[in-house]
Amino acid sequence: MTSTDSAAQKAPAKDPWDLPDVSGLVVGVLGGTGPQGKGLAYRLAKAGQRVIIGSRAAERAEAAAELGHGVEGADNAETARRSDVVIVAVPWEGHGKTLESLRGELAGKLVVDCVNPLGFDKKGAYALKPEEGSAAEQAAALLPDSRVTAAFHHLSAVLLQDPEIDEIDTDVMVLGEERADVETVQALAGRIPGMRGIFAGRLRNAHQVESLVANLISVNRRYKAHAGLRVTDV
């Protein structure tokens, strides 16, 4: 065994909480005029992140930029082009069409899909299973030149948008194929006071994470709450 081999074997494991500095990244939010997207944009911008809100209509995005904290507004294509990280917070019904139309603008970008495919009937919310397996896997199939992750599924839009609330007491489950990409998203989540980003597996496990929102909706209705998640012993 060479000395190099010996040193490699003895190298300490990477600390899972040693996350990168993401403060200089520009974050775009597609669907940023909706409740979840607007709430995420507000919290990230308040934490000091540079944020651009995207919408199909630039004027709607510009109106949403009234959130303050330096938030800008643009149409979806410009938002994608100008951002380092792009959060997808569009309605499930327009998910595939929106991403397909932005394939070129999203090439080379880190994409964070937070869309929850849900249906609703008189019994309440229930999970839908896309042909690809999940919304995140659909995004990965439609965006072969992007680095797709999944996160921010279980956040209450009401809490995110409430300026009286200083901390969001929840964990964010982050899924992806590359450790560096996942850690970037974890670090972004950690910029929001009270929030942690937790690695939760590869994209093939995104369906369970997306589906859990249906359970949280049931929790919220029964207990008149805005429930989130905490992962224990981590």
C-alpha cells in the first residue's frame, strides 16, 4: 500500500453540515406570483439573497416585486437566464409545459422543484403520481441539460408570507443526484431563520416527499394549523 493510499483511507468523512456559502447566488422563482413562490421569494430576500420573481406575464412579476428587500420581477424566461438557482413553484397543471418552454434558458442551471402533484375531491387532498414518478423526475426528464433537485415542498405559504413571523420552524427535505447540488439547496434553506435543509435521498424518492403534502393538508384542516416537519436525531 502506498502512502497516498494510506492517507486516502484515513481521510475523515466529510461533515454533512459543512455546507457552501451561497450568499452570492441569484435565486429565481418561477411561479413567484403564487402563494408558495411569493413566500419563498420573500423569505430568501429578507435573509439577504438576491431574488428575481418570474411569471408568464412580466407585469405580474413586477407587481410581486413589491415584496421589498431588493426583489426584482421579470418574465419566466428572463428570470431563468439571470439566475444561478431556479426554484420551480408553478401550479402542477402547468408544470410540464412551463419547463419544456424554458429548456434552453434553464440549461446549465441548478433547478429546485417544489411542486406537489395533488388532486382534490370531497374527501380532501390526495397525491397524484406522474408518469415519470414525481414532479421532480418529470422536471429532470424535460430538462436534460439542467441539474434538478427537489425541495421546499412542505412549507406553509401563510407562514412564509407573514411579516410578523421571524422564524419558520421546520426542516426542508432535499433530494438530488449530486451531493454538491443538494448541499447548495440545503444551504439556501438554512439561510432562512429557523429552517434546516436535510438530505433525503435521490430523485427517485421524490414522490413520497411530494405526496406527504396531502397528509399535511389533512393535519392543517383538523387542527387549524400550518404544520411543517422536523427530522429528529439529525
